[in-house]
Amino acid sequence: MKTAKDSSTTKASMARTSRTAMDTREFGPSRSDGQTPQPGLMDVLGPEKLVVLSRPGAWAQEACKRTCPEACSCSSGDRGCSVRCDRAGLLRVPAEFPCEVASIDLDRNGLRFLGERAFRDCGALERLLLNDNRLAELPADAFSGLRRLQTLNLGGNWLGRVARTWFASLAELELLYLDRNRIAFVEEGAFRNLSGLLALHLNGNRLTVLTWAAFQPGVFLGRLFLFRNPWRCDCSLEWLQDWMDSSGQVADVLCASPGSVAGLDLSQVVFGRFSDGLCVDPEELNLTGSSPGPSPEPVATTVSRFSSLLSKLLAPRAPVGEAGNTTRGPVNASLSDSLSSGGVGGSGHNTLFLVGSGLLLSVVQHVVFALQTYRPCHTGVTQTALASGG
């Protein structure tokens, strides 16, 4: 028979058991240290959300696709979110990209301009492809804030210059493509702070000169692609020739001018020196040098042929019968006939013709003598000037 005390004890025990069961359902198993247990992950999120978070990269994949621009495809891989908008017929850059995007491909569209800070929310961007569009100019801060960018492709556009502000903040850039544009001028400091650049592609443009100041301040030790440009190989490219010889990172710099070195590679051009050590442009070197001029032989040959013709014209005409017995008869006979038809025949006319021909021959001989005399004198003056300059 239970007493009142036993009954109260039993009720208290049942209450503790009920609270323990309730705690277990709401907060998970009870703790032995007496502290209040924390809610379990299952109770907070539910089974559906817990399954989503348990898959590797599921959250990143969902976030990448949630803000994917229209006409583009987005996917998430080992290197982060990738947005592909190539060959999509876009005329402007999409207004929004996934905030954690690592790669954006916008090549082969019809883009004509970029808005200011078009990629301002893409601080994690590492790869940006804008090649084969119609970009003729870029805003000063088009790539501002892309401090993690490693690859930038602007090849195959309509750019006519490279401004010093375009790449100022791209300290991590490794590959820069500016090939197949219309670039004729690169501003000083355009590639400054790009000390980590592994390759710079400037091939297929309209460059005639590239100054060392374009890389200053800073040091560029990467590979430089400069082929298919109309280079003017004068003293302004002497630094590039020195770099070609020392680094081996540049090749195929074909000279288009001056004419004296056109067709040569820059590595084959020999620069002269003034007495003070300054570089002499190849064009100036050829102007001051004692290079041989036009040969006088063609003039003498012309006069000889003219004299020979006069001799034939002044020679006595042989009878047709006698000329027929020689191998040169038909030629002389034809010449005689032509002279007769021209009114040269006759004693009075023949005398006048002889006098005029003799005067003409004398004038021609004096002209030839003057030309032959003038050339040695001119050469001597040139050699004397060179000797005094050296």
C-alpha cells in the first residue's frame, strides 16, 4: 500500500521524464553537464534544406544560376562561377553578373562600348574575354576594382590607342591580349605596374614605334609579341633591339622603314654612332655615307649609240647593186631609201644636214664630259666632309 509520500515522488518522476522527452524532441539529446542543449540542425533547417547543403558546391551552383544574365549560360565548377555569353548577339554588356563570378566570356558579340565600371561588382573575377567585338575606345575605369584579374583578352577589336589608365589597377594580370586591333600609339606608362605579366600580345596592329616609357615605372619581364606591325627601325627602337639580344623574349620585329633597312629584322639593323656617342638613324647614316651613286656608264652608252647612228647617217650611200653583194646590204638599202624619202638627198641639203649633225654631236660630247667631271668632284667633297666629321 502506497503512502502519500510515494505517490508524490512518482508524480515528480513522471514530470521529469516528460520534460526530458520534450527537451529531446525540441533541442536534441540532453547533456550530462546540466547546461541547456542547443537546437539541432535538422530542427532548424528541416530535412529538405539539410540535404541541399550536404551536397558539395550545391549552394554555389544555385547562387551562380540565380543571377545569370539573359542570353548567357552559367555554371559552377572547381574554379568558381563561369558566365558564358559568347556569340550571343549582345550589343551591350549585361547589367548584372553573379557576385562571385570567376570567368566572363563575352567574345564574338557586337559590343561597341563598355560602360564605366561595367564589372564593378565582380571583385572575384579572374578571367575576362572581350575579344572579337567592335570596341573602339574604353572608359578610363572600365576595369577598376578587378584586382584578382589574371587574363584579359581585348584582341580583334577596333582600338586605336592604349591609354595609361586602362590597366592601372590590374596588379595580378598575367596575360594581356591587344592583338588584331588598329593600335598606332601606346601612351607612356600604359603597362606600368604590370610586373607579373607573363605575355603581352601587340601583334597585328599599326605600330611604328614603341617606347620604353610605356613600361615605366616598373619592370616587364614577360614575353612580348610584336609581329605584323609596320615598324620604323630608327634609334627610337634601339632599346628594343638591346632587349631582344639580352632577354630572348621578343622576336619577329620586321622593319617597314626606313627604306635602307626595310625587310630586315630589327635584330639585324646596325645603328651608327656620332662622335659624341649618340645613335645615328639608318636613314641619316646612308645620307652622310659615301655610298656609290648612279653609274655614268648608261649616259656614255647612250652617247655612243647616238654617235654610231650619226656615223651611219653621214656615211656615203652605196649603190643598190653594190649593197646587194654584201650581207648588210638590205639594211643599208632600207636606210638609204628612208633618207631619200625624208628629203635628205641633194647636194645643198646634204651639206646643211652635215653641219647640223656635227654641231649636235659636239654639244652631246660636251654634256657627257661635264657629267663625268662633276661626279668625281662631288664624291671628293662627300669624302672630305666625312673625314672632317669623324
